[in-house]
Amino acid sequence: MRRAILIAALLTTKVAAQNAFTWQQIKDKFEAVNPTLRAGQIYIDESKAQEITAYLRPNPDFSSALDQIQPFNGNPYRPFGFVLPLFSASYLHERAHKRELRLESARKATGIAVSQLADQERNLLFNLRNAFVQALQAKATLALAKENLAYYDKLLAVNNDRLKAGDIAQVDLDRLELQRVQYETDIQTAETSFRTAKIQLLMLLNDRTPVEQFDVTGPFDFTEPLLTLEELRNMAVASRPDLQAALEAVEKAKTDYKLAVANGSTDPTFGVDVGRNPPIPAYIGFSVSIPIKLFDRNQGEKARTQMDIRRNQRLQEAAQAQVFSDVDSAWAMLNSNRALLRPYKAKYLQLADKVRETVSFAYQHGGSSLLEFLNAQNDYRTVQLNYLSLVGSYLTSASQLNLAVGREVMQ
């Protein structure tokens, strides 16, 4: 029985270890299962179906008639003796490439839908990346809190031995014990933040995996960007789907104007009829019906579509200005966080560790006061937490830069 329990525990541990997802795995799963993106894809399919409707030809008309039926002509046995059958068909011929223009407009509407879905995915990926960064930050903070608590417990054990030897007073040990609560608080806060971030990730992934069996892994540090601001701007102009949608809206508006002009032209209706009219045994006739565009020449739609071109051109200019603003703002925030992180990594982390070790050693040997010892411990904790917070801010600003550019340029 014990062996079975042990095997089950090992298998559970193995499954839990297998559920630590990297960013690429999280992203791939998100793109495959997120219900919002899947709904957007269905909308694109609907738009493609409208392309079929736009290119359909008009249906021909067919009619038939039987005239001069005489049921009361005195000869009840020949009511159809003088009947005149008539069969006719007609077809509306669309001129000025109306069908082609309708299809072009529908295809451009599909292109806009594709770009809008890409833009929606861009924003959702930003939310996903932020949740992933928050999970990594909470995980790193939790590891730091546990490390700090383990280190502090070792010092408490040493000072407990010193109390027994008479090197320190009971009140000093009590004060040390009181300081332990902040490390326990750090652990509890980090665990709550880690759990909350994982819940957000699971929601975006539409995943019902228990939070305890879900984990993330990846580098939690900062790197120097390899691209310049001008390169990022050019990439954003080429990549941003919202700007692409704005450009496509201008082109669609131009096509809609051409269609409005085409709809102002006349479309003839061609007809043919076959019948019988004694003494003519059978006859065939042809007809052409042409509407006279005397009053309605589609003036309103022509004017509206012309104004729609200008409106979409102004929206495209606004979208392009927003792209540059987003890139510049994200770049400035990234550089600000990077400027703060450099001295931490190059100097302050090692200095805080050195001071903590030196003061701890001195206190254990009577060379420093209790207050100096506690301040050194607190300074180390503060510097480490500030560094993790700055790394989290840096990775968040990197995600903001990816959002601004429209593609992943920072990991």
C-alpha cells in the first residue's frame, strides 16, 4: 500500500513538473484555443461567404400564361380550343463592372476583418504577456522570500545558541523573532500574487487546469535591445495591424465610390417570349427594357462615398500618428527602466549582499549592534525586492514595445 502511494505521489510530482510552460508554449496554446480569437476567425469566414454573395449574377425571370380559355363557349368539350399560350423569359444585364466592383469591395472588407482580428490578437497577447510577466515576477519574489526566510532562520538558530551561551540578551532574540514576520508576510503575498497571475493566464487560455498543477518558467532578467528607435518605427509602420486596417479602409472606400458611380449607370433587361396566336401557329419575340436615369442617378451614394474616402484618409493619418506615439512612449519607458536596472545589476545587488554578510558576521561576533544587523537585513531585502520589481517593470515595458511595434521585438 505504501509503495502504491509513493508511486502515485511520484507520478503526481512528474505531471506537475511537466506543466511548467514557457512563453512560446503559452503563446501557441493561446492562439489555438482562445475563444475570442476563434470567434474572430469565424467572422472572417462569414466575410468570405459574403464575397460569394457579392459576385452572384442576377437571377433570370421566367413567366408563362394561358389566355382566352373559354369554358362557357357553348362547347364544353373544347374549352381550350382557342387558348393562346405564352412563355417569356428576361434577364437583367449589369453594366459598368458592377459585379467585379462588388466582389472587390467584399474582398477588401475581408482584408479589413483579417487586420482587425490581428489587432485584437495583438492586444490580447499584450494582456497574456503581462500576466506571464506577473507570474514570473511573483515566482521570483516567492523564491527570494523563501531564501530570505531560510537565511534568517539560520541566523536565528545561531543567535539562539548565543543566548544559551550568554552572549546576547533574551530581548535581543525576541526582537529578532519579531522581524521574522516580515519574511513570512513576503512569502504569503508572493504566493497570492503568483496564484492570481496564474488564474489570469488560465482564463486567457480557456484552461480548466487546477492552479496548483499549472506553472510557468522562463528568464526573469533584462537585456539590452539591439534595435534603434528608427528601426522600431519602420517596423511598426510595416507591422501594425490597426494601421494596416486603416489603409485597407481607404482602399475599400475608393472601391465603394467606383461602385456607386457604376450603380448610377443603366442596366438593360433583355427579354424573349414564345407564343401562339392563330392563325399564326407559333411566334417568337424579343424585347429590351432600359430604365431612364432622369431623376435617380445615385447622386447621394456618390457624394457619401467621396466623403467616406476623405474620412478614412484622416483616420489613417491619425492611426499612423498613434503608431509613432506608441513606439516613442514605449521606447522611453524601456530605456528608463534599463537605466535604473544597470546600476542595480552592476553594483547594488553585490553591495547589499556584501553588507549583509559583513554585518551579520560582525554581529555574531559582537562587532556590531542589533539595530545595525536588522538594518542590514532589511536593506538587503529592500534592494532585492526593488530589483525584481524593476525587472518586472522592464519586461512589462518590453511587452508594451511589442504592442506598439505590432510584433515581438523584445523577449
